[in-house]
Amino acid sequence: MAQSKSSAATKKKASGSADGGSKAKPELPSKKESGELLETMMVIRRFEEEAGRQYQKAKAGGFLHLAIGEEATIVGTTSVMHEDDYLIGTYRTHGHAIARGTDPKRVMAELFGRVDGTSGGRGGSMHIFDLERRFMGGYGIVGGTLPLAAGLGLASDYRGEDTVTVCMFGDGATNTGNFGETMNLAALWKLPVVFLVENNLYGMGTSLERHSAVTNLSEKASCMGIPGERIDGMDVLAVRECVAEHVRLAREQREPTLVEAFTYRYRGHSAADPEIYREKQEVEEWQRKDPIESFAGRLVSDGAIDEEEIAAMRERAEQIVLEAVAFADASPEPDLDSLYDHLYVVGEQVPGWYAVDERSPDPHPGEEERRAGERAQELAERGAAYAGPGASRRREAGGDHPDPDARPEDVA
Amino acid sequence: MATLRMREALRDAMAEEMRGDESVFLMGEDVGVFQGAFKVSEGLLDEFGERRVRDTPISENTIVGMGVGAAMAGLRPIVEIMTVNFSLLAMDMIVNHAAAIPYMFGGQVRVPLVIRMPGGGGHQLGPTHSHSFEALFLQIPGLLVACPSTPADGKGLLKAAIRDDNPVIFIEHETLYGSRGEVPDGGDHYLDFGEAAIRREGGDVTIVGLLRMAETAQQAAQTLANEHGVEAEVIDPRTLRPLDLDTILESVAKTNHAVIVEEGWPHGGVGANLAALIQEQAFDALDAPVQRVTGADVPMPYSKRLEQAAMPHSEHIVSAALASLEGSV
């Protein structure tokens, strides 16, 4: 489709660095912190490149959405969050988890669908989650994270805690009903949430000016009482400085705000994207403002870090990612008999065995393909457990349901 | 024992759990100042204040989603949806999020959320306020589904639901809000999910009825006994997930005949599911095909005459039971 190529106007807008030009260059943080910012961005970049390669080799299945090009927005944001703040994001969040401190090995293992993955192979690339680091998930439904983020904010507010929730989502999500509903509620209830739109200029293959009547997304929630600010999402220091202020507003003044980070994904929407909706030249223009190269260049020119140190960082990032692949490859596939694990929590408060599947244990017509010898029969029998006189017997025999004492600590 | 209306029993359940656990709170459209569209939350705002009884804008998906988020962070929200029809606006949060999150994140997080909603016909509210969606929720793994028919069950199941660590769809019936019944005194009346109640014992035919149809089934059983010499056993499943199938199968093994009654639609309904389960697991016990009595296969009409024609009544159940007995092979 000819009109699907992005217009010159968008390119002009997109290649301008929002209002970054009028501001003074942010100061460099300490050498240690600067190094961490750069190295984390490098790890994410290499992780994503490698994930793409592994996907091509069919080690990872499903859809694969890579954040190459968006590293500064991710790392700049997480670098100013407290450990007990919540981060919640989209289906493009391998890097968000890594930036929050999740071991890249476990993220890669999740992509591989293995037991050592962040969700034990139940979530996959789109559904990374790490409760310990308060990374509250990647989600496959566009806009689905917005209400959840408001709920996390409500919990902080309800308990009088000063934790902040940062909710990151794409430009496409600003068109969902959830966006309007959530902005209104967050403003109405003064919830400590920073909404951050990672505006990479495309909702899948539909460009910003073709999907949103208002293209300045930072203004899109103003009618709901949420003020916004637009930043250059390719500049890690600009992101850091801006998000720090918005996190402070949320934490100290209970002012939810909307940050629009202008960024760009070099790769397609997913690995299955032929990219017929944009010109190669546009991608190349953005690559010239590469967040990693530009920050590395600044560190070198300011004399903060030398070329040798940068080369060592690249080498470390390479090692981390290769180890992640080796780890994921060595991690076992989930056991078939774990199929029903984690579907229900069997609590102590209300005794009872929750039905999973009340059908008879015998294989049903059309289900022969599920049979894998005796294991399938055992599974079907276990699956056929339903509440009733036999419940306690089955409970004793089961043994694979979660031990209530082993659950992650309630954060209440 | 005290005699309470269903709405009072439900209110007491919420109030008792809120008194006992600071993390329990209620939110929904007009649950506070208005005291609930059906007055179920009467008095709660006065007792607990605006922090714990929260009036929300009309934003169903976001209200439920905020409940999911708050539950993930360790609270125990009760979200009221004004009618089951409006829950369709929140299906993304119910199915793609609440039900899936514990599983898709490998058990790292729980969603102890109760979503209450009233449904059912009989009030001339037409096709957007009168439906019965038990079957929609019954289908979704990860949810628990309760459908109480008496004040005692309403209270016991709601208290249990609030304490449960799983997301619970709690379906109430608009017509039953005013019905009275004995409710055990004291604050420790909890009912286990997955335990059906035998409302009437009998050896000739098993009638399974849920929500308001549990009551209608008992009327039908009385008629069957008085006018036809047929002793029906009436079973109220009380929860659909988990389902107490054993009690139903044991009854069918005794009576060899089964009739299932629901207000919802026939295709893919509660009865369709249960009929499949009975024939799969008790085929040899059956002397006749399982009979279903359901709502008519139409959006609920407004006209009183048409609305009543679209809903199951005692006479339909009597006919179905007699047809089953006559059809014995």
C-alpha cells in the first residue's frame, strides 16, 4: 500500500529530538553509574540480537518483539527507580526485565520455553515476569497493562507506601479504551503512577499519523487531567533526568503524569514483519542517533570512559548473552505432568480441591494426539479431579500443587 | 439463626471480612454514596469510609483491571459490576488477565480478587440487563465460579470467596436479592467451593437447578410429588467451578433420570456441559436421555409476556421430568 509509507512530516517530526534541543545537555552521572547505563544498554542490544538469531534457529517460538533502538528509554527509566517501585510493560520487555536486574539467562530460558525461564516456560517472550525485582510483567494485550498499573498504584496508595509504579506502553495503546479510562481514574484518585509511552512511531505497521488524530502523545491525556512531557527517548541522560522528575512527582506529590519518549525500533514489529510500511532510509536516519553509540561517544569525548573500557564492556555483554543462550539450551523442557501447575492456588483458608477438568479420565474422541503413553492417562486422571467425597484422597495423591508456605511473600 | 434477605447476607459477608482484614475493600459503580444499584452495599460506606468503599467511574474494564493489579500487589479487592451484561466490557481483564496471570507467570503471583455481579431476567430490563452468563465464565480455566441461591449460601460462599487466593466470579440473581432465608449466626460461616446442596431428596428423577432455578426446581418437585406421584431429588450445585459432580452422579445412579435447569441460553450452556459430563461418566445409569430446561435462544425481550415466555418455569421442569420418565428405555 503506497500510503502506508510514513509521510515526510512524520520523519521530520521523528528526527527532531522533541524539545531536547532547547535544554542544556544533562550532566554526566558518576563514572560508575555512566558505565552501568552504557553496559546495560549493550547487554540488552546483544541480548535482542541474539534472541533474533535464536528465533531464526527456531529455538524460540511464537512471536518475538525486539527492542533494538529503544534501549535508552528502557535503561534511562529503570535507572531512576527505587528497588521497591513497580515496573509494568508490554510484549517487548526482555530488556525491561534485564534492566530491572533479572538474570538474562532466565529471560532467554523463558524465550526457549524451558523450566528455568522466568515463568517456567508458561509465558514466553511476551510474558516475562519477575516478582522479586518488581517487574510486574510483560503482557500480550495492547493497553492491558494500563488498568493493572493503576491497580498497583492503588495498592501503594491504599497502604500509604511511597512506592511508584512506572507503566510503559506503546503509541498504539493510547488509542485503546483503557487509556482513557485509566488516565481518568489515575488523575481522579491521585495514584502514584508514571505513564510512559514508548513512542516508536508505529502501532505494529500503522504509522503514528495514520493511527492517532493527536500525534503529540504527551498531550493526549491532558483532557483527563494528566499533564505530559515529551522527551528524546534515544538519549539515555535525557530520559533519566525527565523520568526522575516524574517519578518524584508521583512519589512525593501523588501526581500521575504522562511521559512521551520518542524512540525507534530498528527491527520490525515482530520477527515476522516484512516492513513494507517504512523506508530503509528512515531506519538509517534513526540509527545515526543510536542510543548506545551516541552515549559511548559522549563518555569518550568527555573523558569519562576510554575506548578500551568500552571494548571491555562489549566483551562482557557478549559473554553474558552467550552464557544466557548456553543456559537456556541446557535447561530442561517442562515436565508434561506440570501442565496444570499454578492454574489455581490451593489455599489453607478455604479447604477444597479446585477442579481443573471434570471430564472423565478416559481419552476422548479426537484427543488421541494428546496421548503420550501412560503419562497422558495419569495426567487425565489427575485432571479429572473434582471436589467431592474423593477430594482429600486426591489431594494426598496429588502432591504437585503449590505449597502455601513456599509462595512468594505477600507484599502486604 | 437469623432470617435475612439475600442482599443483607451478602452485605454482612463483605462487612465481616472487611472488619477482619484491612486488605479487603470494595469498589464499583455506585457502591458507596448510592449504596449499590441493588442496595447490596448498604451501610458499608458509613462504616468503612471512602478509602475502603470506593465509587468508581463507569469504566468496567479498568475497574476490574485495577482490582487485578491491586490483588497482584497483595490486596484483596471486591469489585462489583452492576449487572452481568456489563461484565462483557471487562472480559479482557477477566479472561486475558485475572484468569491467566497466575498461570502465565509460573505461580509467582496470585490474584485474590472477587468480581460480584447480578444477572437473570424477570424485571423487564430487556436485552442489555437481563442475561445469565454462568456458562461464559464456567468455561475459563483459572476462575472459580459461584452462583448461590439462598442467603445462607450467599454469605458463606462470599466470605469464602474473599478469603480465597484465586479470582472468583460471584454471580448473584437480581430476583433473589429480596428473598429471605435462615443464615447461621456468628462470623465464621464459610462454605467450601465444590460442595453441592441436596435441596430435596427423592428417588425417581434428579433435577439440577442453579441460582433462581434452584428455587423453581423445588416448586416443580412439589408439583411432581403432589400431582404425579413422582419423587424428585433437587440438587443446587452452588459453585460451577469447581463443580461437585460426584453428588450429581450419585443421585443419577439412584434415580436413573436427569433434568438440568438454568436461565441461560441452551447452546453451550451449563446444562449442555453437565449433560455431556453425565453421559460420559454415568451412561450406564441413565434410563433416558438427559433433559435440559433453559432460557429461550433469544436476547431477552422487554414485553412482560415475551419475557416470561423466554424464561423457564416450574411447568417446563415438570414436563421435562415426566418426559424423561416416560422416555425410559
